[in-house]
Amino acid sequence: MELEKLLFKMRNEGVIHAGSEVNKAMVAVSDEARRLCTHLNNGVYTNEQIRQQVSQIVGQELDEDFSLFLPFTTDFGENIKIGKNVFINSGCRFQDQGQIFIGDQSLIGHNVVLATINHNYNPLNRGTMYLKPIILKERTWIGSNATILPGVTVGENSIVAAGSVVTKDVEPNTIVGGNPAKFIAHLEDKIK
């Protein structure tokens, strides 16, 4: 299956059944993403070389202010869109089959997981995957060891505290934390 057809099905249907033609095509793209990530994570590179390699993985030319500390893994690669002046710290894992959008000037801490897939609750159909995008709006800050689950939008300027598990949308200009993440404060109350 051609990549464009696969991406169209994944983005518009939002369901992948185990063993289907779409699943097999997704696995082939995932194999290439794993190969590229393994190469990236096992070398010593300048920031410019990292930027070039990540651009290849995500299929998008990243701006010169993009910065990523290794190691980094993505399950698919082709469904990540990264804005300008984005920083991604080491140990991040992106499960991007359902699409990940990272807004301009966003910061992502160590060991953050962005997971866009959920599975069927029925154990006989557990291989069925449901895809939902994760959207990090402009100037978000995702703290170390946070996990953001499928379908979540983190509003502009918002902060997700370290170690949080985000299961619901985060309003703009707020701080959330905990498991599950809950409102902590309005950003304006913390800015001095």
C-alpha cells in the first residue's frame, strides 16, 4: 500500500484491525522508523545532524532552531508535525500512528510518552487499534515523565507537570498535574 493511501486511511478511518492490509502496511512503515531511530540513537551527532535525521524520520524539513537530545523513538514517524523552535529532551517515545502535532516554541521534557493508540477492550479483539491525535498547541511545556493519551489537546501556553498522566484536554494558559492530570492553577497566577 502506498504511504499516502495508508496515511489517508489512518487519519480518516481511525481504526486499524489486526492482520488487515492497513495493519501490514503500518508495520512496514514502523519497521523503517525503528531502523532510522536505531541508527540515530547509536551514533554521535551534532545538533544539525540530528535535525537532518529527524527531518527524514518525520518527513518534514525541521527549522534550524529545532533541538532534540537522544535517545528518541517513534513507532511510525510519518504522522508527526513539528513547529518552529521546538525542544525535545532525551528518552521521549512518540506513538504517532494517530498523529502528533507539536506547536511552535514547545518544550518536551525527559522521558515523555505521547501515545495516540488505544486498543479494543474485548480480549478477543484486543489487536484492534483506535487512533486519535495528540495536539500540543504553541508554547506548551510538557514536564519530564509525563504521558499524554490519545485524543488530548494541550492548550497554548499550558504546562503539564512532571509525572502527569493526561487523559483529557488541557485548557489554554493553565497548569495541570497528577494521575490523572487535574487543574492546578491559571498560568497568569504564577507569572510574576
